[in-house]
Amino acid sequence: MLLIECPWCGSREEPEFHYGGQAHVARPADPSALSDADWAAYVFLRDNPKGVFAERWCHSAGCRRWFNVLRDTVSHRVLAVYRMGETPPEAPR
Amino acid sequence: MRYSIWSLARNALSHHADWPRQWRSPDPKLAYDVIIVGGGGHGLATAYYLAKEHGITNVAVLEKGWLGGGNTGRNTTIVRSNYLFDESAALYELSLKLWEGLSRDLNYNVMLSQRGVLNLAHSLQDVRAGRRRAEANRLNGIDSDWLDTAGVARVCPILNTSLSLRYPVMGSTFQPRGGTARHDAVAWGYARAADARGVDIIQNCEVTGIRRDGSGAVTGVETTRGVIGAKKVGIVTAGHTSVLAEMAGIRLPIQSHPLQALVSEPIKPVLDQVIMSGAIHVYVSQSDKGELVIGAGIDSYNSYAQRGSFHVLEHQTAALVELFPIFARLRMMRTWAGIVDTCPDASPILSTTSVPGLYINGGWGTGGFKATPGSGFVFAHTIARDAPHPVNAPFSLDRFTTGALIDEHGAAAVAH
Amino acid sequence: MDTPLEMGPEMGPGGPGGRWENPLLALELDMAAASGPLVTLSCAPPRAAINLRATEGLLPEIERTYGVRPSTTPNTWTASADGSRIALWLGPHEWLLLAPEGTAPSVEAAIRDARANDGWLGVCDVSHNYTTLMLRGRRARLVLSKGCALDLHPRGPWRPGTCAQTTLARTRVLLRVTDDPDAIELWVRNSFARYTVAWLLDAMTGIAHEPGDF
Amino acid sequence: MTGRTQDFRLPKGGVIDRSRSIRFRFNGQWMGGYSGDTLASALLANGVHLVGRSMKYHRPRGIMAAGAEDPGALVQRGLHDEPARTDPDWRATQTALVDGLEVATIGAWPSLERDMGAAMGLASRVMGAGFYYKIMHGSRWMWEHVQEPLIRRAAGFGDCPDEPDPDVYDHRHVHCEVLVVGAGPAGLAAAVAAARSGARVILAEQDERFGGNLLGRRRAIDGQDGVDWAAAMEARLRASPDVRLLPRTTVVGYYDTNYLVALERVTDHLGLGPAAPGRPRQRLWHIRAKRVVLATGAHERPLVFGDNDRPGIMLAGAAQTYLRRWAVLPGRDVVLFTNNDRAYEAALDLHAAGATVRAIVDSREAPGAAMPAAARAAGIRVMTGCVVGGTSGTRRVTGASIMKRSTHGRAVPYALDALPCDLLLVSGGLSPVVHLFSQSGGKLRYDPDRVAFVPDRSAQALGNAGACNGTFDLAGCLSEGAAAGAEAVRLAGFDPGAARTSFAVDEPDASAVAPLWWARPAEGHEHAWGQPFVDFQNDTTAHDIRQAVREGFESVEHVKRYTLTGFGTDQGKTANINAIGILAEALGRPIPEVGTTTFRPPYTPVTFAAMAGRDRGEYLDPARLTAIHDRHVALGAMFEDVGQWKRPWYYPRPGETMHQAVARECRAAREAVGVLDASTLGKIDIQGPDAAEFLNRVYTNAWSKLEIGRVRYGVMCREDGMVFDDGTTARIDDTRYLMTTTTGNAAAVLDHLEDYLQTEWPDLRVRLTSVTEQWATVSIAGPKAGILMGRLASGQDLSPAAFPFMTWRPAIVAGLHARVFRISFTGELQYEINVPWHQGGALWDAVMCAGVGLGITPYGTETMHVLRAEKGFIIVGQETDGTQTPLDLGMDWIVSKKKPDFIGQRSLTRPDTARADRKQLVGLLPKNKRLVFPEGSQIVETGASRRPPPVPMLGFVTSAYWSPALDSGFALALVAGGRGRIGDTVAVALPSGEQAAVICDPVMLDREGARRDGHAA
């Protein structure tokens, strides 16, 4: 069971959180200008790395805030936690 | 050597000293017509049907570890074909038909046990969805009935069909031809049969890169055992589809998640069907060894560790004990997890790609085992003809661009 | 009728009818029966509750109108001297303001007027959104630890003055550790109240009286 | 019946309470034991070795070990008058003896002594590895009807209870600085070293007693007897306020971020009857530890040789434990077979206890010095360079055949000597219990000197101490434990003070060991001396492993799966290492290259009910209730589960069928006035200057121009363009709106909105607050709703004329402050009255009173569905399944063409979503008006379903009801190109055959909408 550090509430058990998948996927400013393929890429294509992954979580049972997490998808280790809008820190190690 | 009661008797006399290898362990050749990356059930089946149906025998299956060590050896062995949409029904029914002749075809007993599969309904919504699916199956020629609560109780008397259940059982779909099979035997049977037709099965050989020529077409793969040339490469690496595709610069609509399962200590036979409940998240069957084999939904987060969160097991066990109150004192003996590659529409990808000579078979989510024979059959066709078989044409990658998704979420809340 | 369409401040949540029906009425006897010297479960009296969203720059004015300076330290609460007004931290820029029953509209109006057109201010009466329970006694924390993953050890982080939004069994709760470390207030959404109380009663079975191993 | 006496119990000694004797029944025979016994020690005290039969060949099996690792001694545990409390597959070595306990052998018929199943033994020669895969593939019929049923019947162990379990199970969450797993010498030393620091320490021990091996060995620590030392340490720990001692608690799983799960057996040792009210039978601990010290000890390995599975063949250390801890003499005529010095002590102890030790058979040419010398001094014959090649006896071992080892290690295939014995002790060396370490992600390393896998790199905040770390000597265990305990508290941020790490111990040097994986007879004689078992539960032999290798199974995982080694209830605790050794020899590779298998949780089995804890019955999932729930119950409502909510489905009157009740409720709403509890709809308070812009982006239609006091219907899509949710939103004031969502989607919609607000549009000044339970909502509908409203809100003109459709206003209703909405989901004149939640009941009562004389009738969700369907209103989740766009549902009117962008807009123009032949929402009228199609029925062209499958399907029925208003069955359906086929006749394919139906407009009642203002059409 993951232990996730909410940037506001502190460390809480995974069931308090809601997973949001890949972080830093900006919604296109003008979708109508995109080709079907580019739009499909935004809607459906997400990174799925084996290793360090920048992902979003929401502390839905707590402060209800979305935030970003750098996590290793092999070791499950949480490497960093940072707020929405902040740029991902360099992954430690 | 053909397996039979006679060969068994003969070998008993020699204390089983003369059994031949079930498959060779060859060194990789310099090049092959086709390389299949991934020595799981789907990959081995693909190689087998390439040889059997298309006469392509200069084929290698590259496995980074041991045959069937991925999801083939980690699933809960459920086999069924009662999917909602025509496209899915055609694919899974083709598969089930192949299952029914597989032991004989492979001369290897995969222990297919058609004990019947029930998908329980716990709400009016479930009832509507279940009925819709059962009716669609019937018109698609798939055996599938709708049972009311009394009918469920008749088929599975130990199931808690009382109103005391938090979400009472309001009915169920029932596919009598559904059931289970022995997962390891499927990999081994296909491996042995493919090997007999000349396919090279190469274990402990991890693919680390995909080679392409100036035109972008595939020319071979880089592996931990050197570079191996190939005109065509098929990626069949459930749990690592994205990683392999990325080697060829392809991004896929796939996310990888842990899926956990567990077994009880063996007990005398008490459960004669496969019982699945999407609404309260558990499914269970009893193996020939007597263990209750239990699974549920996936863990929420992306992962490549074959490891999940404990609370998921607690929830599915709570659901199990509610559905089967007499199981309460039985004990969980072993747990494990696999990595499942999920697609946005809960349907697989069986497709050619933008890279000439590269083909992808993946994204089966939690339900790939049941599709093993059919998946191999149509994927072999796709590779041999460089064009999809009519059955897997709808499962091409371009569906995400056109929007022609095959969204089985509704029908496959637990897609097993 | 012309704007504003808001309820006038004179109208308390009880309204002229003034009836406040506790959804746990049916369970109050059970709660009394399950309680004992080691732990008691009871309903807390109704209070006005207001969800506040404000930037930190607004807090001085909030304090002036409401009487309590909401804490910007996560997981804590602050109170007026007489304890009639309590501000619980819910999240960044979000608090739950408690006040005597019936005063929600006036408090809400007062805060709005303080910064009528501040775009970041949000005030919402949620007096009726929650049911409040009080779990009190030496075993209060033990009972919670059967279904709550927080470190509820008396020397853990959850001391008087703290509050936490978390999960208890299969629902979300807001826990407030009162000035008495063994008296913990539970806030649950009304529709979950019966589930939570039934679960707590079950978890309390046998342990309110005997000191045995539970 | 006469019971057995405890002939093999020594007159004194042992850590048992002789003042408390216990009676129990084994296979119907009464026997005696003492408090402190396990079932195994009590059986041995009564001279019982034969306990069970093996799974495959039904060979007689006895008690081999004294703990969790025992592979064979499994029983059915229970009381015959307590059918609900019987437990299958219980390990005799871990079953606390309780008065009146009844245990029975499993899988033997008709009796343990004469088991017909033993006939399988004859087939053993045929049934090599992979037996099942190689036959029974010829005929599907034979397989399905004969062979598989036989296999299934033969398989399995104990019996499942046939009644629900009455016991209670508990969960507990706890945090600590240091968790010590195992209370042997190392664990006790670690806990004591950690305890003095003020850090919170938990010491978990699977046994009911602390002390581990000290309970079964003759040892002194600092001049104090080992048992007393353990008791002293326990007492000291009890005295420290920050220590929690958990005996009878097995740590079964080690998960990410030092999250461990432990099963405590709270009452199993007190008997099988009901415990005190609320007292759990078992408790599952969920532990978050800053640091973990693993002191889980080691398991002794059996040796692999011919017929090494007979009852009376026992691990040397286990025999020692039975002797010293339980004062039981497991045999009188003893042979020891070992590959290490350590085991000599067992022979010496038994000798000292009065047993005859015929010989110590040592596979090594050159054993260590001290132990053999001590044995010889005691007059025991030591045979070096020898092995036990085979054994005799059926239900109990009667003799051992000793063979010389040739230079290349194979056994010379004739008996050098045949020694009679009733107890054959075996020891293949020690295997550290690295299960939890491995589960934690730690890597293992093979240590050739210790002949064992030991912890290498660890992946989590833990330390290893004692035998589980490969440190087998007592002094080492103690100092390593103390050091690990001190280190743990230091790393947890506490000061351990001066930790004592050296202890005075008297213990012989017995470290020497040499690998012996299989006492394999010379070529050609391998089968002459019986079966060399490796896995004693699944009857896997060394031959099976070598056969697997011959057949190409070279990976250790392949061999395990092909031969089923390690898949028993013991999970291979004694089998796996020997299997790896034999495999390595067969492959001619060193063990490190072969590698080890993965250790998966749980360490020992965990009761399902303990996993579930309290999440059973009504607690499986919360039932959400409205403020008016009790009124519905009093009215005899039937309830429907909608998400977690309990909603009134219909209100049958005595003797009414559902159909009759719903028809009555429908008529009331169409002809008089009906009342519905609509409190479950999700409600979201939206505030901020950018609220309108926000609504523009999340809904498909335009919101900028909605005036204060007005209400508008909206549909939301996801980015894929498919309908996600719908509902009305009202403008409260210039910067404030109230959104309603569907009951089932409320939480999902709020998450969806917060997601976009916080992630995509943080610049928008908008605040969302869920107020679903701030309001109770009572909805009245029908031609007489106006009159009723007048009665409820006297002095205020809420008539349709003064209070236009799709507006809201505050009002005093029944003396309560209310927000009244003029919206209609029924097509009738309808008012939705919202009052503060805690007044919902009062409002309901008032409505029911005021409605007297107007035919006021409560109606449930079923009637609501009929009424809205007659008007062609969709229900998300019923007319939609996540694959419908608003256009598919005929909602072009609500999809803005002008807005630059809204969530999902771009997807609507993709080739497939723009197709003209997509399934579209239509109405459907059966030719036979009496018919109500089953929802979910498929629609085909007339006659199509008579042709062979696959039959092309046009679409399906999403909703179908009986309409009193239309006096006909009717349906809503999704049909390919449906809107272009209005008037066409199609067929609904039912199992009984096709039924004709006509496609029509989804709105079937009051198209002009006169009713919604109270003018009954």
C-alpha cells in the first residue's frame, strides 16, 4: 500500500487519494485547430514509462487538492511531491 | 514423441528416463522471417499458427525470462466469450471454438473445464446490461442465458442469493461453455507444438532495441544475446507493450497497472462454476487441485512491479465472504500480481503499425488469457498477410483516431 | 420579489418552523446502550457551519467579522475564547467555520459584505450538510483505530487542536481532536451518518465496559 | 471407548502446565494432553506419528517439524456439535490444544490406517511429472464427464464448512518506530535494546510463547537457563510502557513503505465455542513501522533419500524441541542422518533422555571436531561418509539402510548396515527464514559456507538479526539482535542509550556443514531404494525434478510449476531449497546461477474473514439514506440501490403487485399529484466571477446569458465527446450558481470539475462546494401540484402564471425556508422544494397532510422512470452507456455551435462520431400494445433473427415500461440511423421469437408541453 505525501495534509494512506495518471498534459488551447490524429493523441495517448513517472494524484478524502508526484513505477518509491503548476524537480538518485 | 496412454506406459517402464525435450533450446540464428517478441501464451500461439496456418516456419520467439512467466502464468484462467459488442464477440468466440479443440490439436491436455461462467447482476442497471449482453450473444450465436435470482440459486446453491446481501443478486448472465483452463499447460503446449513445426523458442533473451532501415522498415532486433535480423517483428509482450513499442518510436493508448489474485488452501470440491461480480468486485472459481482462485479489479496506479496494494485484496475478500458466507473460515494461501496493459476502451490492440514490418498485439487489460488461441490465430494472419484478419480489423490502432472505439467497460466492468 | 434572492439574516437554519430533525434519532438509544465508562458515543448538538474560501490576505478581515483567525497550518483548528466559534482547516484557502446554531446566514452575509466583490472569496452555508458525533473516553482512539489508518497514538501527531479529513471504515470523515485528547468529534455527511454510527457501535461492542483484550 | 495414555511424556520437564490436563479426540479416539501442548506434541506424547496421507499417492505421513514449516500433518479441526466452526487444512504443529478439540485426518478413506487412496501409490510409477498434460486430451467427452470429475474428487484436502461462520474478526491500524518480527533470542534482544529509548516498539511472535529456539534447546545465557532468560526478557518488556507485545501473531506480509500485515489469533487457543460478545476470533494488524527488525529464525531442511517420508522420520531440531519444550520422547530407537554438526546435539539430547541412539549417519567424510567427539564419548556410533539410502516400515519407520558414499558422492547401492529404529532424525542444514525480507523487495545471496540463501541488499528500512540473517550461533544471535534493535531506534530518531551487545553463552561449536541435496544411489540403482521425496505435500520426488529437466524445463519456476514443488499449503518451506539443489546438480550449474524462487505473501495462510474484518453484511458498503428515509420505510416502500443510495423504488399497498403499484403511482401523478423524494440528486454550489465561463466550458450549451433566478438544463461530455452527466443548473446571484447532477454521478462530476479547475484552468476564479446533503428535496408533480403548492406556501403566489417554468425562487413552504424550482422531469406541473436537510422530514409530512383530498401519492424511481420516458427524457446510464454523443440522443438543440470550445466538442467531428448511421435515440411502440419488452432486448430487421447467426442487430431497448397514460407498453431505444426511420416497423428479438414494433419519436406524451403548466391536455 502506497504512502503518499500530500503537499498540504502530509503522509496519508493510498486509499485517501484518487489517481490522475500522467502529469503535465496541457489541454490544447484551440482543439478545433487540431487534426483528428493530434486530438486523439491528446485524449488517448499517455506516457507509460518503466521507471520515473510524473503523475497526478488528488487527495480526495482530505483537502481535495490535485498535485503532482514523481514516482518510480518499478520500486513504487515516491521520489518527489510538488504542487500543480510547479515544474517537476530533478528525480533524486 | 506423441503423448498418449501408450507413450506414458512405455516411459513408466523406463522410469520416465526417455521423455524427449518438449522444446529445443537453440541458439538464435542470424536472421528469421518473423520474430515474435514475448514467449507468453499469445506469442507462442502466434508462432504456432504462423507455422500451421501460413507455412511460415523460419520463426523465432524471444522471451526475456522463462516461457509463460508473464501474465500467462499469473492469471485466474477464466475462459469465456460472452462479450457485448459484435466485434468482441467474434474475436472471443473464435477463441473459444479453438479452445474446444486445443488439447487434441496440440496433443497436450490444457485441462479446459467448461463448467459455466456466471456474471452476477446486483442492480437494475446490471440487470439491463446483463440482459442486453445475453441477447446480443444469443443473436451472435454464442451460448448465453439470462438467469433470474432463483435460477442463480439453482445453478450455484452455495451463493448468497438472499436479500441480506448489501447488493442482492438480481440475476446473472450464464455461459455454459465458459470455464477455466490450466494456464501453464497452454504456454507449454503451444511451445511444444510450435517447436515441432520448426519454430525456434529462445528463452533468457531480452529485446533491447528494434532495428529499422532508412525507409523506417523493421530489419531486426537487438537482444541480450546479440542482434537478430528479421523481416517482420510482432510485439506480444503483455505488461511491457509500451516499453517495446517505444523502441520503435510508437506511442500507444496503453497504461500498465498491477492486477492481483490469490488462492485459498485446497478443499474438497464445493464450487462448480466460475462466479464473477463486477459490481462488488470479485470473481472466483475452484481449481482442479481444490484451491479457490480469486481475483478482482486492478490497482489504480501505473506500475511495472508485479506487486499490488493489500487493501485491494481485503476488499475483494470481503466481497467474496459476502457472496459465499461458508468461505469465511477458509484461508488465503498465496497471493501474486501481474502487470496488465489497459486500453481506454477495455479492448485490445491487434494491429499493423506505422512502422513497416512491425505488428502489435497488446492492451488486453485483465482479460487476455481467454483470448490466447484466437489472438494468436488472427495475429499470425495479420503478420503473414501484412493486413488484419477480418476478425481483428476493428481492433486496429486507428480506431482511436476515428473514434470507432469498442467500449466494453459497460459489459466488462470486470473484464475477465 | 427582487434580488438578492438570499435568505435574510434573520432566518436561522431552523427557520420560522425551527424544526431540526436528527437523522440519528432512531439510534440514540443504541448509542447510550453501547456506551460505558471506557468510551461513549453521542450526537453533538447542531451548529452553524460555513465553508469558507479565501486568500490569506483576507484573513484579517475574516477575523474581524467572524471573531476567529482561521489557521493557515494544515490539520489544525482555532477557536474563540468561549469556544462558540471554531475555524477548522480543510485545505489551502479553505476552512470550515463553526458558529452557534442559526447564525449561518448572518455570519455568511457579514463575511460577504467584508469583501463584497473579492473574486477569490467563497462562502457557503453547510450547516445541514453534516452530522456531528462525539466519541469520548479512554478507548475512543482504539475504536477509531479499527477503521482509521491515522497514527492515533496519544503521543502521535493528533493532539488537541488538530483536525483531519480522512477515512473511517468505508466513509470519509472530518475528525476534530477537542481540548480533551480523548474526546474526538466526527463530522460525516448526513447520508452516511447511520452507517458510521452503526459501524462505531459494532466496533464498540463489548469494550465500553470491560478492560479485556480487544 | 478407552483413551490413549501419554506413554511418551517424560515424567518431568517441559514448558507445559501439567496441572491443567486437556482431553481431545483424534479420529474418534480420546487422548490426553496438557495446557501448553500443540496438537502435534500431544499426539506424539500419545505415541501417534501417523497423522495424515499425502495428496497424490496417499502415502502415510507423520509429524516432521515443530512449527510453520511442517509439510504433512494437516487435519480437519472442529467440534462435532459446531458445524459452522470447522476448519480444514489445519497444521497440527501450530494448532493449540483446547479441551474437547476434535481433529480428523483429511483425505483418507475409509480410515487413516486403511486408506483406499493408497492404491494411487501403485500408479505412482506412471504418474510422473506432467502426467495430466500427456493424456486425456483425446476425447473431450471423456475428459469432461469422466476424467476431470475424478481428478477433482481426488484433489483437495479438508472440507469447507457448510454453514456461515458466526465468529467476529477485527482490524487494527497501528504505527510504531520499531517493529521486531520474531521473539527468539535475536528478537528478544532487539526488542529489549529498543525498548529503553522511549520509541514505540512492537514485538510480534507467531508462537504463543516467547523464546523461540531457547524453548527447545539446553542453553544458558549469562548463567541463566535459556527458558528463564526469555521469561525475564518478556517480563522486562511488559514493564516498558512503549512496548506492545503480540504473541500468537504472525507477520504474514511485508509491503511497500514498511507496511506490514500481521494476523493475531485472539481466541483460537481458548476453544472453539463463541467468544465474549464483540471479542474477535482473530485480528488483522495493519502496521506502519519506521524501522523493522526481522528476527524470523531458520528452518531445518530434511534430507532427500529413498522413502524419506515415513511417519517417524523427523527433523532433528524438531525432535529436540518436542523433547525439551513439551517433555515428549518422539521415539525410543533413534538413528540420526545429518550433513552438519549442529544436529548431533539432538542425538545427544535424546540419548540423555533415555532413548537408544543406534547411530549418527554423517554424509561427510570429515565432520567437525567437538560434536562427533561428544557423541562418541556418549557411546554413540558415528558413521562418516555414509548416508541413509532407504527405509523400511509402512505406518511408522522401522529401519534405515545405511550406505557408503562413493568418491563422487553417490551412494554405493548396497546396505552397509540396516539399523532398526522407530525414529529417524534428519538434518540437511538450516535455511534462514528470508520470506519477509524477500517480500520487502530485498535481494538474496547464496552463501556456500552456510549452504543457504541469506539476505543481501535490502530495499526498505529494515535490519536482519539472528538465524534469518545466517547467524546460527546463539551468542551471535543475541549480539546481532541487540545491535539491530539499537540501530533501529537510532535511525528512527531516538537514543537507545548504551546498548549491551555481548552475552555470555555456553554452546558447542557446531557450525560445520556440507551440502547434501540428494543421497542419490549410484547410476542404475536410483529406483531400487524407494522414492526420494522433495515436496512431502505434493509428493514431488527428486526423479520428477530430473525428469522435468530432461523435458526442457530448466528455469526453477518451470520446474516448480511442472512438478508442483512448493505449491502446497506449506508453500515449500522445507522443499524449495532441496529442489533448487537437485535442479542445480541436474543442470550442472552452481546454485547462484539457478537462483531462488520468489517468496509471496502470506508467510502462513490468513483467514478470509480476517481479511474482511468488519466489512461484512451492512458494512460491506455504506448505504446512503435521505432525511426522509424513515417515512418511506413506514409507507412500506421497496427500495432500489442507486450507487450507494437507497431510493424508494415503488410503494406497494397490501396485495399490490409492482405493476399495479407503479400504474397507480403513474396515474396519480398524471391525474392528481404525486410526491417524490429527490434529495439524492447531487448538488454543487458554484461561486466566483468566472462561474458562467466555467459552465460554458463544461456544459455543451451556452450559459453566459442565464439570468438570476432562472434555471437551465445542461449536458456534460468527457473529452471523447460521449455524454457523461446531465442536470439543471440555477443562477442564484450574479456570481453564484447551483448545479444538480445525477444521483450516481455526483462524486464523479465534482471530481471532474475540480480536476479541470485545478489542473487546466487555475486562472478561473471559481469555487466548488458539494451541498448535496445541505438540502432535502421534495418534488411534487401533477395537475393538482399547483393547488398543493398554494396550500403549502399560503400568501405567496407560486402559480404557474406568476412563477414561470425553468425559474426558481426562495419561499416559505410549510413554514420552512425553501428554495422552490419550477422544473419538470415528468412533463407535469412540478415544483422541486428544497429545504435544509434536517427539515426534510417535516416538509414531507407537511406535503402529505396538505395533499389530503388531492389524491397525493408518493411515487418511487420506477414511476419517475415511466413518467420521464413518456416524455422522452433520458437517464444517463440507462439511455447512455458511455458510447453516446449528445447528438446520438437527439440533443442537437443543446450543443452550441457558437461556443469556441467545450469539453468534448472536438471529438464530435471525428469520422466515427459524425457518422449518420450511428445508433440514435428513438421511441418504440409494440404492435401488441400489451407487451412491455425486456430492457436490453435487441432490435433487428423483421425476420432477421430466424436466419442463422450472427444476426445483424440494429440496436437495443434502453427503457421499457407499461404506460397507463398511453394504455400501452412502450420503450425508448437506440437504433442505427433511427431518427431517419420513424414509422418503420422493426422486430424485437426475444428468446421466444420476434415481436413487431414501430419506431416513433421519443416524446410520446403532450408534445406541445401544455401539461407542465398545469393544463392537462
